[in-house]
Amino acid sequence: MPNWLKKQLMRAFNGKDRRQIRILNHCWFHYQQKLTDSTAGQ
């Protein structure tokens, strides 16, 4: 997981910002899917 995403997730969890947590969670799953798709094609 990228450092910038970890920092933003920690900030969102500490601030109990549910909307931001959902957005970042969606970004993480999109990022993971993109990585698995790119490695599967090799």
C-alpha cells in the first residue's frame, strides 16, 4: 500500500470521517485490481 494512502487512511480513521474512509477504500481496491490486471497480462 502506498505511503500517501496509509497516511490519508490514518487521518480519516482518527477523524472518524466515514465518507473519506469509503473513498480511500474504493481507491485501494481499484489500485489493487489495476495491479493484478497488469501482472496477469505479463
